[in-house]
Amino acid sequence: MKISFIGAGSMAEAIIAGLIEKNICRGEDILVTNREDRKKLEQLKRRYGIRPTYDMEGLFKGADIVIFAVKPKDADSVLQKIQPYIRMDTFFISVMAGISIAFMEEKLKVPCAVARAMPNTSASVGKSATAVSFNQRVSDHQKKLAATVFSSIGMTAVVEENKLDAITALSGSGPAYIYYVVEAMEQSAQEIGLDSNMAKQLILQTLAGAAEMLSSSDCAASELRKAVTSPGGTTEAGIEVLQRNKVEEAFIQCIKAAAEQSKRLGQIHESKHPV
């Protein structure tokens, strides 16, 4: 498989690392470009053996997939720059948040296969939860190629595009919510007199164990929680405080707010750059 990347930031590097680690691509079959940071391209070449290039025609020629990994604020200008090189057989995958397939189709001007993917930052350790949507021109073979690419950095789910704002809020931003909980657990450990290094290890193992239980058990999260919560016990005392402070409702509102913001950011971007 030959894959070209437009953009060389952390998400592009995470995908490149996954592709090579899983033997999906050889370094020499991956072409990477960015706006002007030649130093970053040379770093990627040394780490992964990829081919840096500023030859736009060569970047697109023979590529099975072109992955668009620029910042959303740069989307309009970069799409205009690459438009002359888009062909009908191009398979174009964007990993930008908030930029719709319709917007990209209009900017690219050529009727080609377009996909929109939403990985999260856990891609850097091969544990991303990635959602992907396709336009009607994406063939079954191309869908399999996309699944292969994103399976190299974690798990992949195919969804309708109108679900992507919700998924951005849930799993795209999700790692930050977990880190927020860990911050609170670390602070509480300090306040009850535990060594910070030991507390961190205990918290990490607790998270890993809970994730494994959720993954391997047929029980719902609520059932697993109740199984740990003995009447009059320590867990019950803690859960009662969370309930009094409406922590569950706060998390629900948190994810709803993130989904609305994802939708709003896409609308703002597209209103500033009308097709």
C-alpha cells in the first residue's frame, strides 16, 4: 500500500508509526509533506524511513490513500493548493475535526472518494478509538484500506457522518475526561497522605483493571459498580458523595457541550470559507 500524508503533526506521525509497526506499509511507500517545516520531515525520515517531498504531483501519483492531516484553520488554503492534483481515482481521507465531507468535496472540485475520520490522541500508543465516515464514491475495497490503516492505531467504527460530532465529544475528547478524573484522584491521594509515585501506579493499575473488566465482562458498567458497592461499605460512602454532587449529570452535560461545540466549530469554519 502506498500512502501520502499532507501534514506532519502528531496525528500523522502516530498513524505512520502504526502502519510501519504493523507491517502495513514500508517507510519508502509513505510520502509526507507539510507547509514548510523541512526539519520535521527529516525527523520523520530518520525515525521511520518515510520519503519527504514538496512535489505535489508526485505526492498524489500512485497513492492508494491521501491522508489530510492539517489543522482545521488551514483546511481551506491547503485544499485550494492541492486541488489541481486531485484525480477521480484519488482516495482522500481527512482526520480534521469539524470539517464536513461536503465542504471538502466542494473545495476539491473533482468527484473522488472522500472519507472523514476521527481518531483520538491515544493513537500515539496504538489505542485510538477511531470513527470513520465515507461518501458514496468510496468503494468496498477502499473502505477495507481505510479500516486497515486505522486498525494500526487502535479500533475502528464506521458511522454516518451526522454522528461524528457526537463521537468527537465522546471518544475524540474522551481521553481528556479520563485524565481529569486521574488528576482528581491524584489530588485526593495527596490529601489523604499517600506517596504520589505509589498513588499514580495504583491509579493506573485500577484504570487498566476496570477497563479490562468492562471489556471482558458481559455485565453493564452499572452492574459492575453495584458488585463493588457493599451496603455500608467504603465504596458506597464515596459513591454517595459523587451522587450528591451530581457528578454523573456533570459528565453527561460535559459530553453534550463538547458535541455542540464540535458542531458549532464546523459551522463557523464553513461560514468563513463558503464554497
